[in-house]
Amino acid sequence: MLRARWTARVNSAPSKARPGSTALTIGGLPRVAVEACEEAIHWKQAPHNLTSDRFTEVPALLRQTLARLIGAAPEDIVEGDFI
């Protein structure tokens, strides 16, 4: 049901709701973002399908992207937990 709502929202014309009435009036999520969310939900529902390669791939990609953004080496990026 939720997927159907998001799919309808992403594929529909802009909302005629008054501005500021809901966050969705600024536009739907890009399809690639919806697909990434669905994949993350699938991992939570079936964590046994999440391989160790896939588990380490996301942080590595994040380090590479952040390093490129700030002009550093990926090894210089440290992921930490703020809690």
C-alpha cells in the first residue's frame, strides 16, 4: 500500500495543495531514492540476505564520495558514531 502511494505520488502531476500544507507539495522523491529506500527496507526485513560485501560497500562508497568532495584521501575519512 505504501509503495503504491509513493509510486502514485512520484508519477503524478504537482500537487495543487496550498504551499506549506505538507512536505510532499515540494515534489515527489526521485525514483532512484524510492528504490534505495525499498532496498533498505528489504534488508531490514531479511537481514540474512545482506552479504558482508554489501555491508562494507556502502561505507566505502561514502568515504570515497566524501573524500572526493573535500579533496582528501578515502583513508582520511573516519566514520564515527555520535551516540
